[in-house]
Amino acid sequence: MPQGFTVWLTGISGSGKTTIACHLEQALHARGQSVEVLDGDVVRTHISKGLGFSREDRDTNILRIAFICSLLTKHGVAVIGAAISPYAEARAQARALIGAFVEVHVDCSLEEAARRDVKGLYAKALRGELPNFTAISDPYEAPEHPEVRADTERESVEESVAKIIAFLEEHRYLEPLILDADGNGHRPFALTDSLEREAQDGSR
């Protein structure tokens, strides 16, 4: 069974979590990895419906996501969690529950996040129409020591995903790809060796 792990994307609304999650999902699928994405908005619709945005409700939502991540991770799935998860304590609880946990701070300035906001949520929050809005009327506790920091103001999504993949390879969550002369990736060393051994055993 392949090793499961959870990549936990945290950042303010509009920082780029969902975009990175989609591209990372594609990159992991391309390696033959089983992948599940747990997007914060989708989870609130289907699993955490009825929860508000108080600290208690936010923490409950995060721990529900973390519980699902822990089950999938245990069964060899690569899980991508993409939720604001503004409080450091709840993220620490998620890390302890999941174990194979890679925290990625999807970082951008408040000004840039507001500029990207096509729904006008930041404008409403600044007018006091949306209470408990992260980074406006509610705090966002940025990770102090994330495994990866994706600066979406200065990096392309491809660069951010490449940093995450590089971390996963370096820490053996993923096997490095074999590159041919044209720079194309092939099966990981470990899988190639295993297949060669099976072929040799079958020929005896």
C-alpha cells in the first residue's frame, strides 16, 4: 500500500488555496497516486452544514475535516485539505490527529486577496455586513513554521505546486521520478525495482 499523507493548505480567503489544490491534485494523479480533495466550502455544504463562524464552530469544522483526512491517510490516500483554518491550535490538533501532515501556508497580502475577491466579501466585511470575517473582524493566525510557504503574490501556481512536490519527495512521501534525456518523468525507482524483481521471479 502506498504511504498516505495530508497536505493541509491554510490561508485567508482569496489566497489561492483552491487553485493550488486543483493543480496539486492533477500532479499527484499523474504519478498514479490516489487523491482526495477536501475543500472547506464543499465540506461546509455537505458535512458541516449548520455551523456558523464562531471560533467554536470553526474549530468543529476543522476537526471534522481532520478526522476524514486521518481515515483516508491511514488507508494510503494522498489528501489535500483546503480550508482557511485560521487558528493555530486547531491546526495543531489536526496535525496530531492525522500524523502524516504537511502544512502549507498559502500566503498573500490582505490587499491582494481583496483585489481577487469577485464576490465582494471583503468589501462587505469592511462595511460590517459580514461578522467574524477572517483577517477583518476575526484573526488569522499565520503558521510560524509551515513545512512549505507558497507566496501566491510572487509565485505562479506551478511554482507553488513544485515546491510542495519537492518537499513530499525530499521527505519520502513521494518517490522521486526518473527523468529521461528529454526531461520526461517515469516510474519511481522503488516501483521500477519492484516490477523488475517480479519479472525476474516469474522467469525462474
